[in-house]
Amino acid sequence: MNDTTPPSLPEKDYLKIFDIIGKLHQCRVKQDLRLVMQNEIMPFFHVQIGGYAWTDLNLWKGMVKPAQAIDVIGLDPSQWPWANKLHTYLRSLLDISHNANRPVVAHDVDVPREVLQKELKRFVEDHPEFNPSDFVGFDTYKATMCAFDRENQIGSGFHRLAPNDAFWTPREVRLMELLWPGFSNTIKRVAIQDKLQTYKALITALEESATPLALLREDARVIFRNAEFQAVIPVDAGKFLPKTLRELVEQKITLQVPDRLSDSSIPPMTFYQHKDTAYRLNLTQLHPKEDNSESVWLLRLQTSNDSYTALHRKLQEASLTPREVEVAILAGDGLEDGDIAQRLFISPSTLKNHLKHIYQKLDVHSRTQLVARLRSSPEAAGG
């Protein structure tokens, strides 16, 4: 642990991240996102291979399931199946991501890069049919930074290959944390549109889903809702959502296009209480093929009884600020004060003030009590 005050991030770093977020928001199709990844994100983080995939961290405990690649830059598509299998062997990073709640982890910062070489060796031993010389970058693979969006089940990996031996730094982890909310939201939006080329296909998919889903205009007027959504919130097509839900949707739409870069990497979740059930709102903007056509929004209602969502709901109901949520999560993950301050690029005195407010809001009096409160079960959290 280092108790020295971490340096502030340079203004040019913030400006670059905000510039990339603006370009991500303009992405409409998979190729748009690929160009931003290839021309902006990968050069900024000095990586040779980068990609994003559908993934579910909740599946990692006790079982192994490969991610479903959406796109990978720097690797031939014929090698993606091997990359998916290799992904399941990066247990050191994945275990931290599963057991912790911070969105970004990296070799050199969270795990020694020497562990990676042991994992690669095990992969080769378990797959005698695999020829490392046929896989681009396998023999020169040095280190990785991963980002995970639990809410949308999206992951992204950034890989450095020799001769790029540069170590990952807390600065780069922090910058990815600031970029990640906008980046993951764009991945989700583009990936959905890639699979659902027309709204007709989308409506068919909505009808078959067991999750409450609705297609909305930007003014929160319902275009279509499936039977599951109708059972929770009876509303006819062409009508507006109920007032409270409509206001929450409008607020969430506004947050999709921020006018400045947030100093927190964890955007607040939006909850809608309906009778005895609290639903988390998941909103995705979809753009039609025709440039002059109106964009629409896909609204998904998700129950909030999983541990990750229950934790965030608990912290938001206690009126923690976004920065206090970040601090609380890192403290709950077991990081010491010096490590938290360095990771967030704040001074020890600022961290001390944040912890003071967190203790007051959560009615705890020690780090032990704070960790116990944060790690309590969803049932306990709701009580």
C-alpha cells in the first residue's frame, strides 16, 4: 500500500475520454463501433488486441462458460473460438471480477502478470490439439485489462503483446472506469441492433421473451409491449407510461447523453417500485436504418433481488453520492485506504471525508461493520 497522495489525472486525459464518449454516442452500427475501438480506444490504451462480448460473471462461480464474442479487433475471426476457450482460463482476473464489485481489473494493478503465464501454460496442457504458433499473439501475450458491466452482462478485454511490455497502471484503470459506462452502453445498443435488423423482428423477439419488455417512443409513449410487461403495468399501445414510470424513463434518457464527464465510474441505477416488487429499469436506444426515422427505446424491467443490484439499491437508498458509492464498493472489496485513494486519484483527506459520510449514512462505526453491511444477503438488504 502507498500512503502518498496520488497525482491528479491530467486535464487532457479527461478531455480525451469525453471526446471518445461523444464518438461512441454517434455509433449506429457494428462497423461504427469497430472504427472507434480501432482508431480511438485501442491506441489510447496502447493495446494490440481488443474486443467485447456478452458475458455473465454470475456464472463463473463453480462453472466455466465461454463468453460470446461480439467483435474482436486484432484477431482473425477464425481464431475467435479459441479465444473464447482461452478466456475461461484467465481465472485470476475473472475471480476478482466475480467476487468484487469494481468494474475494471488489470494485470500489474490487481494481479501479477506472472500469474497469466501459468494460466496460459495450463491452457496448452489441457488442449493438446492447440498449436500456439497458429494463434496470433499467444506466444507474445503479456497482460490484460478487463471491464465488466454486470447490469447488461457485457465484458471487454484489452490485451498487450510483445514488444509492448508496458505495465498496466492505476491511471489507465481509472480512465477505463470513466469510459466504461458510455462504452458498454454503446456495445449493448449496437449489438442488439446487429441482431435485430428491423422493428418487426424486434417485436417478434419481444413477444417470445419471458422478461417484461416494451418499445417506446422518446416521449415515453408505448409502441409495443409484451404480455409480461402488460401483466406488470397494464398500458395500451399508443398510450403513455404511468406518470411515475414515465418520469423515471425521461430522466434515464437524459442521462444517456451526458453534457460532461462524471467523476464516478458507477452510474446510478434507476428503480421503479410497483406494489411489493422493485424493478430496475434497463433502457437501450435503438436507431432505425433510415436516417430520417425516429429512434425508439427498448425498456426492460428487471427484478432487483440479485446481490449486485441489491447492494447498489441499498447504497442509493442511503443517499450515497456516486463517488461515495465507488469508495464504499472498494472498501467492501477489501482495499485499504491508501489503495482506494490511489485508485480513485483522490487525496487521503478527501477519502477520509467520504468514509465519514458513508459511515453516517449507513449507520456503521467501523470498517468491519461497513464490510459486513455491504456483504449482507439481498434478503437482508431489503429488510
